[in-house]
Amino acid sequence: MKKPNPDRSVTRRGFLAQTAAGAFLALHPSLVFGAAANTKISLGLIGCGGRGLWIADLFQKSGLYQFVAGADYFEDRVRVFGDKFGVPASRRYTGLSGYKRLLESPLDAVVIETPPYFHPQQAMSAVEAGKHVFVAKPIAVDVPGCTVFADAGRKATANKQVFLVDFQTRASDFYREAVGRVHRGDLGRLVLAEAHYPWQGGGRTGPPADPAEALRNWYCVLPLSGDFIVEQSIHALDVATWILNSDPVRAVGMGGRKLRPEGSIWDHFAVNYTMANEVPLSFTCIQSIPEMKDEITCRVFGSEGVIVTDYFGEVFIRGNEPYKGGRHADLYTDGAVKNIQEFHQFILEGNYKNPTVAPSVRSNLTAILGREAGYRQGELTLAKLLEENKRLEPNFKGLKD
Ligand SMILES: NC(=O)c1ccc[n+]([C@@H]2O[C@H](COP(=O)([O-])OP(=O)(O)OC[C@H]3O[C@@H](n4cnc5c(N)ncnc54)[C@H](O)[C@@H]3O)[C@@H](O)[C@H]2O)c1
């Protein structure tokens, strides 16, 4: 028999606990512009770069969707996408506001694969235009962005639109089962958590020459990416906050720029969080380590056992109530494929609960809190972070609207 969840009482307050709730099941699909007599969902891609082209391929291969429009700041990017996916020239949009013109065109849903800075406003505009939204992580780079994103998710639910954040781990059956068991009490009382994201990526790109160059190489530009603790490490912090089902209360951060001194983002962080359920979470991340075998790992220890998760390895529970779990051959692809399939399913079922939104806002704020504590080389509370409400502003001078 399952034990009661000792941490249930910490399901949570205020800002972070605001879910995309109030959802209900409707019986008919909200497909206005279905590409093929209500069978295929018509899509627009916003952001036709690396991930955009890669995931567009998965959408198309699923046989459930048809791309009918594309937007990218750069004409060469949208041209490559349009040529590959048969999108007519009249439905290819460029410039910073190209996505707005895309949203005026007849389509059911959008896939947002732009740099993180743009996600909140583009997602909100898409919801306001009546489109279903599939969006890449991370959801925002700053607190105001998180607020807009949370509002967009709530609005989508209220307006009967599907809104899905593409975390691959949240789509995995191994992760879902293991985390569900923790929430049911299989680890007993939770005591201590750790999460890590060391990886070889990141490159050594220096500061961009101008704002256009920054849009092409946005990863190393703080206001566009949110720094790599937000842009990359969110995968690890999202799993940790999912398992703990708790908000951070405060963070003590350290870190710096020893490997990539020329960029505007850091190359390592070490953050100790105190969570609302009084479980300490110890987190580290580092980039640009040659030949590093990438890890996105999390372990949470409880009085009855330990849950171990690795994006590139196994997921299991060891202890008095063990779970064998398993290993994904390729979670990077499998998770996206599952999200693409569930996005379609939710639209057809009229399932507007949008359960990925609130947890994505929580983990994103956790990452931002860690970044800001790190920049201060000290302590910062979540309450203070929210009160400061600091906005990151990229330089768009001279860019085409
Ligand atoms: N495992 C994952 O979930 C995963 C993996 C890779 C990337 N991502 C996410 O996908 C997103 C895109 O990353 P990427 O690697 O494809 O980057 P990318 O630079 O290859 O592509 C981004 C594209 O957006 C375009 N763009 C920039 N500003 C725009 C604007 N205002 N309007 C329209 N287009 C604009 C750029 O020109 C570029 O073509 C990021 O949020 C990233 O974190 C997620």
C-alpha cells in the first residue's frame, strides 16, 4: 500500500502556485483552420533556426500536422524552412514583428522556437490571436517575462486553447512514473536534493558585433538567453522542482567566468537553495568542458530511499519501495515526439488543462533566482527577486521591425 505523501502540505502559495487551472474538458476540437478537413492541424513556425527546423521535421513526420506559415527575423532562415516544408512565399514573414503578421494568417497553432527572451510576448500574442501554442523551454529570461508567460497560460485555458511547454523529461514515462511514486510517498520524508548540469557545449563565442549578430548568436547574450543557468540548466532544475513539488524560498549563489571571460554570460554556477518544504537543494552547472559526457542529473534522498534521474541515462528509485525504471535510448527525440503527439491529442480532445505551464514558470523562476544570487555572490530570497521584478532588455537598435 502506498504511503501518504508527507510533502503534500507544501503544495503551494501565491505566485508560483498559480496554475493554468480552471480547465475543463470540451467535447469538440477547436480547429478552425484544419489543414485537411479537420484531420491535420495547420501550423505556423516562429523561429526557423536549429531547433525550429529539427522539430518541424518531427511535426511533419507525425502525419498529424501541416506547416502553412513561417516567421524568422532573417529572410535566409525562413526561406530554408519554407522551401523544405512547402510554405508559400506569401506566408513567410521576417523582421522582429514578422510573427504578428503570421498570427493574422489562417492557422490553428504555432510552434515557438525563438531565443528565450521572445517566448513570453510571442506566446501571449499567439494566445490572444486564438492559436494553440507549443513552445520551447526556457519560458522567459526574467521575472516580468515569467509573469507574462503565466498569464498567457491561464488565458489559454480560459479561452479553451492548448498550451504546451516542450520539456522532454516531463513527457517520459520513466520520469512520470518515478516522480509520481515520490509524490505518493515512496521515498518517505524528503531530506536532501541535488541537481547538476555539466556539459561540453557552449562554445567560446565572443560578444556579437551588432544587434543582428546577437540574434544569430543569442546564446552568449544575457538578455536574449537568460544566461546558461536558465537556458540550459533549466532541464535539471525543472526535474528537481518537479520531484520536490516545492518552490525555492532563498538561494545562496556563487560562480563566474573563468572559461569564457569574453562573453556576457557565466560559465559556472554553484547554488544552494532552501525550498519551501525545508529540503535543501544543491545545484551546480558548468559549460565548455572539452570531451565532457553531458549530464542532466538529479537525486533526491528521503527517509525510505533515493530517486535518481539522468536525461542521458537511467531513471530509477532505490530503497524500501524500489522502482526499476529504465533508460531512454534518445530522450532528446523521444520526449519531443511524445509532446508533439500529446499536443495533437489535447487539441482534438479539447483538453485545456495545460499542466506544463505552472511548473515551467516555477522552475524558470528557480533558475533566475539562482542566476541572480550567483551574480551577487550571496543570498537572495524569492520574495526579493519578485519584488525587484528586474527586466532584461536586449539591444534592438537598427533592427528591422
Ligand atoms: N532540448 C530542448 O528542449 C532544446 C534544444 C535546443 C534548443 N531549445 C530551445 O529552442 C529555442 C531555439 O533555439 P535554437 O537552438 O533553435 O536557436 P537558433 O538560433 O538556431 O534559432 C532561433 C531562430 O530564431 C530566430 N529569431 C530570433 N529572433 C526572432 C524574432 N524576434 N522573431 C522570429 N524569429 C527570431 C533566429 O533568427 C533563429 O533563426 C531556444 O529557446 C532553445 O532554448 C530547446
